[in-house]
Amino acid sequence: MYTHSNQLQVVLPSLKEAGITQRIALGHIYKIKFLNNDLLIICASGGTSLYDINNWQRLWDIDSPAKCGTISHDGTTLALGWGQKIYIWDLRQRQLLRELQIQTDDDITITCIAISSQGQFLACGDNKGTVRFWNLASTTETPTMELSYPEEELEVVSIAIAADGKFLAATFIDIGDVIVWEIASATQVKIMAGETDFPSNFVFSSPDGKLIVCGSNDLQIWDMVAGTESKFLDSWHNNAAISSDSRLLAADNQIWELASQRNIVTLPGHPNYIGSIAFSPNNALFAAGSYDLVDISEIPSGKTMTVLETQTNFLIKKVALTSDGKFLAVVSRNQVQLWNILSGEKVKTIVSDMEWVQTVASNSDDYCFVFGSSLISDGNFNQICLWGNQSETYIQIPRNSCPKIIAISPDLKLVVFVNSEHHLSLWEIASKQVVKSFLGHTDYIQSVVFSSDGKFMVSGSDDGTVRLWDIASETEIKILESRVNCIGNVAFSNDGQFLSFSSCEQVHLWNMVSQDKVTVLEGYDNSVESVAISPDSRFLAAGDRDGIVKLWDTKSATEIKVLAGHTDTVNDIAFSPDSKLIATGSEDGTVRLWQI
């Protein structure tokens, strides 16, 4: 039984310890699943949420960041991978069952996870080519088995486990082969060879856990009971699915009967590349999604029941059907749409339309700006999301700009962005016009910020300089030369005492009043992409490409705290006016609020 209390939230213990107070947006969606005809679960980089599709209440939310994850076939267990850890959740009770830690000094990241059909066994693959296997009945956190590709370190793309835990299969990036191991003996028992020009892009087990399916330039099936191999199709394909009774196999627009290896349906061709396919749980319907279109067909006749035009202008990544054939869930980009199949009408769009977060800013009214970039049918557009008091408003900014680097003035009236000529343009939100330009940098500008009073701007560039600008006069009033080129980010304290900038894995802190030597803050494993100084000038926060944010004391230049909650690059950081909260925006599609 799934608990149905409205808006219940469970937070990963490590996030609580770090001081997380809120997360805005789910992030990048990588999995959806109907638990029954009423409940839809959405797994994303920021967390996992359960929705009641009858009234669109979010029943509960698990704030557990992840780069990959999977749900057991019976819908009771969720496994999420982040860094070198796997978090296993009981979806019925919203409880963290256990945490698996990979014990290694190597710089590895979990890339894929699989759970056996009955939820007894778990396996994960990483970016260094190692596959690890656990028997979840055991209380030990150490993997039962560690296996690797025999020739070199290659990222594991996908994995599959037999229902009885006897066999495990994995695909690796850039090669066509699929390796099958026998778990008990830790021996390789099969290599399903594939084309190197069309490497295997997926492997999965059938719902009954008896078959392993992999695909690239052809579709291969390993029968784990009989120990035999079958081949379907002789051309490249991107998707495959097996019906819940393990009787039918679909590959893009063809459906086969597994026992007889007979093609029973070839659906009408899509005008575009097929991005996702799925059987309904009762095996009566089949959905195939491409760009903007989802075809719903009846099984076994193959007759088209309806064609839904999603108008997302993006490839449909995931589709899922309810067993009663009434609803279809569609993932395209970073939103989930729910459609009533019988009426052909869109019922709901769930997730805010943000691809990646580029900047955040706050003022005394507790507003948080979020910048996103995406595509529409006639080209690029860029938008700002104004979030506050649980509401969202989107403001479109000039389409011919290049506002990857952006800042918003404290009075929320001006936006500064970098254009293609390496100079700064100041855009007025009210008039929707560029009102000022600032020239001086000789190479690409990596960062720009406003002073707290809105009178000045500071920018850092690949030309190795940090420049201070007077906004009213449109003049450059100070140039700070640096020995380091490629200055990534700049931050300016409210009182004008401190200036900070980043380069590669280092953060530099400069006391502009005393003109002391620049202090170098080290300890990052990846490039630092964002810096901010608190309004009271006591703290400096800097985030890197791994999603890690470190908090520093400006006077002693010592590390105070590590904020680990993002699964991708932290692009921007903002402190609240009272210096008690930190907002962090990431390419994982989320904004997180932290208590200092």
C-alpha cells in the first residue's frame, strides 16, 4: 500500500546534515513509471516524486539526487546512483532502506543501475568499466562480485540481471560487444558481438527475468535458461521493449512473437526518429514516440488507435501507458505531459520547463531568479524564471543575444549579458531593450556581477583580467591584472572589501581595501564554475563541475562546510540578504536552498 498524504517530503540524511531547506524543480527526468492506473512516479536528477493523476496532487517527494536509477518491476523498490553511492528506497513507505558505498580511491561515478525482476539482486556499472553485483538479502554493504571489461577501462552504458541472480550482462561505450557473466563463478560465459560502428546502446532483462536483450545494429537475445542466443532484425535500431508477460518483443516499429520468432506487426513508419516505445501493462496497447508525435496502436492487430501531437519540439525520451488504456505519460526535454488517450486531450504538464540553470539571485522579498535556455521551432530563445511565494513567471529575453553569462541587478530592473563580440550589453526588462554597452575585454567574458548598490559591475575574462565598470557613465574604472588566464567567475562583496574569482580548480580571494596578496583557496577535484560572497562579507561559497559547493571563511581563508546535493555543474550561487541561506543553481535542472 502506497501512502497518500499530500506533499509529504523525505530528505536524504546527508542533505539534512548539510543544511538543505528546499529544492526548486525536479531537474532532468530519466524515468517514469505508472505504479497503477492512478499513480505516476517520476525520477529526476533532483529527486523522485509520486503524483495522483486524478487530481494532480503530489503525494510525496523523495529529495535524493541521482544521475541514474531504476525501479523494480513490481514497483516497490527504487535504487538511485549518485557518485560512488547507491540509495535504496522503499516506495511503499518512503523509507531509505539502505545505502551502498563503493569502497575505492579511484575517481569513479556510477553510470547505470539494474534490479532483478523480484528485487532480490542489484548491479551497477561505472565510468571506469567495472560492474558490481549485490545480493540484497545479505546485510553486507560489500559487493558480492566485481567484474570488468577485459581489455580497457570503458564506461558501462547499461546492465541487466537474471531473475535468479545467476547471470549478469553489460554494454560498454564505443564497443559493440555485450558481455554476459555467470555470477557464481565470476566467469565470462558469452560475448554477443556487435558492430563497432553501431555499438550496443542498451541491454535489459525481460519481466520474467529469463531473457537478456541487447541491441545496436541487430537485436540479440540470450536465453538464460536454455543457454541459447537468438537474433531479430538485421538493421540498426534505437529502442526495444518486451511485454509484461514476456511474450512479445518490440523494436522501434516492429513487434515480434518471441516463442515463434515471428513478426506479427509492422507499424506505419514515423516521419521522424523514434525516441521511445512501450507496451501497456495489460499488453493491449503499444506507444511509439518521435518528435512531437506519439502513435498509440492496438495489439495484436497493429491498428492505429490515435495519434497525439505533443508540440514539445523535442525528441520524446520516455512514454508510459496505464493498464486500463486511458492515460499516456510522455517525457520530452524536462517536462512530463499526461494525455487522455480516449479524448486525445492533454490533461497536465507537470515539470517546469527549465533545461539548465545558469544564474540565481535573491532580494529582500525572497525572490529567486532562475535562468534557462532551450529551443523552440523557429530557433533559440532564452528565458528567466522569476520564482517566489511558490509561483513561477517566465520572462523571455532577446533571442539574438548569447546570454549564457548573465546577471540581474539588485532592483530587478536590469539584466546584463555577454554577446558574441566579447562585450557586455545591459538590457532593461521593462522596455525590453539594450540600453548600455561596455567594451574593453579582448577575449571571451566568463562572468559578470552587479555590486549590491547596482552602481557597478565586475567582469572576468579569458584575457586574464577582472574589470570594474561604472554603470551610469559606461566606463571602465579599474583593471585587475591576473597571472592566470581563463578567469571563470567573479564575485564582489557588498561592502566592496572583497573580490573573488576562479580559475580551473582554484578560487582566488582578494582584499581590495588592504590590497593584500591574492589568497588561493584549494581543495576542488574539478573546475570551479561559480563563486559568491555573503552580504555580510563573512563567507565565500564556490561550486564546481562535480556539483560540490564549499563554504569558506573570508578572514581566515579556511573551509567551513561542504554542500553536496547537485548531480551536475553548479553554475551560480546566491546568498540571502541576511547571509543565513545559500541558493545554488545547477545544470542538473534544480535550484537548492541551504541553511548556513
